[in-house]
Amino acid sequence: IKVKKGHQPLEGRHVLITAGPTWEAIDPVRYIANRSSGKQGFAIAAAAAALGAKVSLVAGPVALKTPKGVDRIDVESAADMSQAVKDAMPADVAIMVAAVADWRPKEYRDEKMKKRGSAPPALVLTENPDILTNVGASDKRPTLVVGFAAETEDVLENAKRKRKRKAADWIIANDVSGDVMGGDENRVHIVSDEGVESLEQMPKIEVAMALLERIADKLTMPEA
Ligand code: CTP
Ligand code: CA
């Protein structure tokens, strides 16, 4: 990533990022997953480090290299991710980009489930902790709490509702109805209390840079 020499607006700041999917184990050989590649979250971590931040990147299972200058903590499940985020606090900024599984199997089977010629098993699911909401409600709440909203319909309306419901400062809405998941480009809308700023479709690393520059501005802005 190219940044202007000496341009380190996030120097001295700790930025905590989640990225990638989570895997929710059913038994020792099976799990529930989703299509998140982790690319947008890793790009955000790379951009934050390039702008001078100390970066903690809590990553679900992804096939990506650790960006330069980033402290990476690998996790598998939503429960592990939730714990790793708590352990990495406090932070000045939290950017929750992970596609956290909403549900996990209620029971984990210690042995591989067998067909045994009987009816297919019913998967009973239970809800995972909401990491973004918990960070926003934490007594160590970061100055700026940013969530992502992956939507396939009513993108902006859903994002605005999510911002309120999750007590996030900003929600980055992205329309995942196309080939965004796994792709190298993204089109996002920044939803804040000041309204909506829509960015052009661009490479995920450029989305990351645009976002981190705005975050740096926000942190240095004198309190209104
Ligand atoms: N998120 C989280 N923990 C969860 C679920 C979501 O931290 N258990 C975070 C995501 O990282 C993202 C934001 O919440 O920053 C929104 O995720 P999304 O899946 O869009 O929202 P949900 O509240 O799970 O709602 P739904 O999937 O029903 O649209
Ligand atoms: Ca969800």
C-alpha cells in the first residue's frame, strides 16, 4: 500500500479488527461456514497499519497472508472470536468486519455422526453472541465503533436500523447481492449520525484506505 511519506495519522492508536467467516463445529469433521473471504477485513488491517496504527486482527479461518505490521490472532468459532476481541481490548477504534455465524449447533458431538441407515439428523441451532453489540456496550468502549452490514436487499434501510440496534457509531453497508463476497472490489455506503456517504465501487484496498482516512479524521476532530 502506498501512503505519503510521514503520513501517519493513526500513530499511537490501537485499531481492533475482526475479519473472515467463523466456523461452527457440528462434530470433529463437520462445520457450518459462510462465503466470507476475509479480504475486506485484511485490507482494512493493512491500511490501518500503513497509516501508523497498532493493529490487532482477529481472523476467522481464511487463506490470506498477514498484512505487514499487523498483530494477527487466529480463531475458528464465534465464541473464540468473541473471547479474542475481549482479550485484545482496550482499543481506540473497533472495526467489526467478520461475517460472524449467527447460529451454531446447539450440541457439539464428540464423535463423528454416523448414517447408520436411519433418518437424517436434525441440526438444532442456537444464537451466537453479538460481538459488535458487546463491544459497543462494553465499559471499555472504543472511541469509534464501526460495524459492517452485508445486505442483499434494502441495503441502506437495513444498515440504518443496524446502526441503532447495535449502538455502533458507523455502519459500513455493502451490497452482497453481486459477487462481492470473495471478489476484489466493493461498493460501500458509510452510515453515520451525519447521514450516508456512498463511495464508488473500487478495489477493497482502496475502500479500506478511504475508510481509515475518514476514521483518522474523526479521531482528531475536536469534540463538537
Ligand atoms: N456481528 C458480530 N457478531 C455477530 C453477528 C454480527 O459482531 N454474532 C457484526 C458483524 O461483524 C458486522 C455487524 O455485526 O459488523 C453486522 O452483521 P450482520 O450479519 O449484517 O448483522 P446481524 O445483526 O447478524 O443481522 P442479520 O444477519 O440478521 O442481517
Ligand atoms: Ca448476521
